[in-house]
Amino acid sequence: MCCCQEENLILCRFPEHLNQYPLLAIGNESFSHCQDSVLHPRDYAFFLLIGPASFLASILICLLLGSLAVAYNHLLNELCYW
């Protein structure tokens, strides 16, 4: 069974090998499963939401940490003048 999975992976990713190796010559119907979508629509929605959300969260975290660093530096400069 493992051999068949490897053969399917090779054939799905590199169908041009069929021309080089006639023993692997099989019909087009054998490639129909290569185009089947593995992800469900809710999985696509999850990835479409998590991408922009994590991008915006990283920008907000950078702004927050930058503001804290500037405020801390400003506070240290004020204490040095006393």
C-alpha cells in the first residue's frame, strides 16, 4: 500500500515521467483524484481569516512595543535631568 501512495504522489506531481517510463503509462482517468480539493470551504475560510488577522495583530504588537520603548526612553531621559 505504501508503494501505491508513493507512485500516486509521483504521478500527480510529475506526469511528464509517463513519457519517459512507459511502464507507468496509465490513462487520464487515473489523474482525476489529483485535482480533487482536500480542503473544505470552512477550512478555506479559516485560512483566509487567520492570515489577515495575524498580519494586523503583528502590526498592532509592533506599534504597542514601539510605543512602550519610546515612553520608557522618554521616562529615563526625564529622570536623568533631575
